[in-house]
Amino acid sequence: MQLGWRNTMAPEYSSLNALAQLPIDTSCPSPPTARLGVAGEVDLATAPVLRDKLLTLLRDQGPAVLVVDLAGVTFLDCAGVSALVGVRNAAGKTGCQMRITRPQPFVRRVLEVTGLLGIFTAPIEQRLPARSEYPSRARPAPAVAEPPGVVVAA
């Protein structure tokens, strides 16, 4: 006799079911920005779908900014938080900044309690060009000649 619950659904069915439970809308409001809007509950069943969609968007479009709109998310558990943190870490490795917008009160509270609200909702930093990208305006320093009659002690 076997006790406990066992998932008898085929993996394809369960992932399709999770996708149906988590409507996701992607757009590109500007060339360096990708936006992903999510609705529903982000939990153990749907978090992998969200993570995979975000990572695919990050890989395929290579945006400088990834905006995740959580206006339609009514529930977020630790699996959802983990998915968002994982994607943020992956984005950071590519130089992409990830930002969460419009979290609903429950989701806001989860992010606040975990200490992630400020990290995920911080304003996007305007990146300055690398030093090599600035035009060189510096003039070479003039050679300093020792005044006559001055001896420099060694």
C-alpha cells in the first residue's frame, strides 16, 4: 500500500495547465526595454512558467531593461519570489536591469517582508558610457622642465 499524493498527470498536461492559469503578455515599448505583464497566481505550479518566459525574453531580445508588470498578480508565494530573484540574477549577469511595476497590495507585502521590494522597484539607473566611449578632449600634459639652477636631490 502506498500512502501520499502522487501526480498522475502527464508533464505536458500540467505545464499546459499552468500556462493557462498564468496569462502572460510581452511587449517591447522601446528598443532597449522589454515588458512582461503577468496575471493570476504565481505559485509552485506557475512560477516555472513565469521564470521560463522571462529567461526566454531575456535571451531572445537582450534588453537593457526588463520590466515585469505585476498589476494582475493576486498571489505570490516563495516559488514565485524565487523565480523573480533567479531571473534578476540572470539579467544582472547580462547587464540588464530588471524592475517590477504595479505590484498589488498582497504581492507588495510579500516583497516588502522578504526585503525585496526596494530592490525590485528601484528606479532604473541611467548608464553612463564607458570611458573609452567618451571623446578624448584631454591635451597631453606639457613637459615640466626644471628651472635653471635648481638641483633635485635624489
